[in-house]
Amino acid sequence: MAEQAKIRILQTIRQGKVGGGETHVLDLVKELDKDRFESVILSFTDGPMVDKLKADGFKTYVVHTEKPFNYKVWKDVKKILTDEKIDLIHAHGTRANSNTFYPAGQLKIPIVYTVHGWSFHPDQQPVVKLIRTLSERFLVKVASQTICVSESNFREGKSKFPMHDTKVIVNGINQVKFNPDRDYKDIRAEFGISADEILVSYIARITAQKEPLTFLKAIAKIPAEVKVKFLIVGDGDLKAQMLELAEKLELGPRVIFENFRDDIPAILNGTDIFCLPSLWEGLPIALLEAMAMRKAIIATAIDGTRDLIINRKNGLLIPISNPDELAKAILLLLSDAQLRKTLGLEAGALVKASFNIETMTRKVEATYLDVLAARK
């Protein structure tokens, strides 16, 4: 009996920089059943995530564009689809779908569209928000199947346009990699953080979405005599502005800036408090990772995050763009070791029970098979 050919999936991602959606793709392709599925990666910019995928042995293409709906790249995308004999496209995010749907339609290749948070947001100008909403409506319509990574994202989409063939598959993380009971290298020693200092970490792309400047303004409100250090890990278009503001606010040695690192479990292991003051989220991978490591969480009360955090049960929720409330939440956790421990234990228990990479991947695999079966 002849061996059955593997199903070839083009996993398309917005960028090669490290972000939640990109981490999701990296975890997914590693976990997919290699006997049944073969992943080829297409990123629309280069960067460390692309390098990591290549190092892990995945065939990876970069077709450079930082724009959605860029018809100039469609020819290159079509060539990849043809050359690689792709059976199905899994588009992760707006840019990935908008830059692959046209050649996919020409070649009659189905698309699974994962929404890692909608491209329309509450803080946008009305005209921008309308254009983004209409774009998302179109992208959902051209996809054979849409996946939302959180219930709140699904409800928000459904309130604005028809959500045919849509399901919720929550993000999962690798609980072997993010296991608080394992031994990790001592990052506190690396950064010169003493045993009596509390470490507050912010691990994210340094972009407007993640409110990095609000985080620095909150730090400036923490009294200088408090024994605390702040570790900021990430890169992005606001990094220079963040460094400039830190200098202006005279935050000095209390704040440690690091570029992207691939030892995030070790960093979280050495962390006491994790902050994510985002303006919007899908279902934030960075937050799930910190929760898995049983860290006390401070995050904004936004869709996606509220699917994970119940205020004062497994984390603290604060309003968006509010340095005063963020500083108050940090001070509360700095002063209460028992509260930090309780919140961390509750956060870890939730992730262990409900946000597993294996469960997520099996559901994605079933989705691929259903979509392909419907085409026959």
C-alpha cells in the first residue's frame, strides 16, 4: 500500500519579529503531526523569528511588505504556492490573509484564517476603524474557516459582521518549556538583582499596542527607596522613544533594557511580577507564559486579557493608559508577598488546566482536515 502524501500547509505570518502571533506559529508547527502535515512558512518581513524557524529545519520564505492588501506581492506568493504544491493556507493575522487570499483564490487553495486580535481597535479614528472593520469582514468572508483565539474576539467580530464558518480555539502554550518546577539559569545574578529586590518584568514588542511609555511613567511614580528592579525585554518601533523617556524620567539603574531573548522561561522564573498594560489583545501568549510560570500578573482590563484574568483572583486588572493605577497595582504587589504568591498559584492552575499546546494543535489539525474534506 502506497504511503499517503503529507498535507502541505503554508503557514503565513505578518512579520519575522518576535510577537505573540509569531510565537504561536512557532509552537504550532513544532507540535503538528509530522507524519500527516508538512509546514512551509511565509513571513512578510525578516527577523529573529524567521531565523529560529529556519534553525529548526522549516522551509521558510520572506516576501517583504509592511502593508496589507499589497497586490505587488501576489505574484511572488502565487509562485510559492505553486512551487511548494500547497494544499491549504493557514493565515495568521490580517496582513497574512490580505496578502495571500487573491493567489489562493486563483489556485483554488482554501484558507484557514486565525484572528490574533482584530485589526480594528477602540483607540482608532472612526474612518480608520470603519476601513479596518470592512477589511476584516471581507477577510472572514474569503476564508474557508476562521479561528478566533478568544471568546471575546469572537463576540466582538460577530457584533460587527457575519461570522460564517468560525470557531474558537484558544491559544495553548508548551507546558514542558514553561514549567515553574524545572531548574533554570539564574538571570537575577546575570542582571545584578539582589535577593531582597523584587523584579518586575515587561516582555513584549515595544509598540503602541503594548503601551511601553505608560509603563515607564508608572515606574517613575514608584518611590526611589523601594527595593525593586524593572526588566524590559523586547524590540519595536517605540524602543528609541522608550529609552529617551527613561532617561528624561531619570529612572537610571532601576530599569534594565534587553533586546529580544530566547530564554524567556528563565527570565520569567526569576521574575516576581509580570506587567502587560496593552491597549488590545487577542489572547496574549506572553501573558499565558507568565501565568504558566505562576507569576503575579498586572494587566489591562481589555478583551482577550479578561478571558484569562479575574481581578484579585489570579491577577490584577487596571484601566488602559493609566500610569497612576498601574503604579498603585505595582506598589500593592510589592508590599504583599502573600498576595503575589496566591495570584501566581491561581494563574498557574488555570493555564495548566485549560491552555495546553497539544489540545490546541489537535483542534487545528481537525480543522485542516475538515476544510480539505469539504473541498472534495
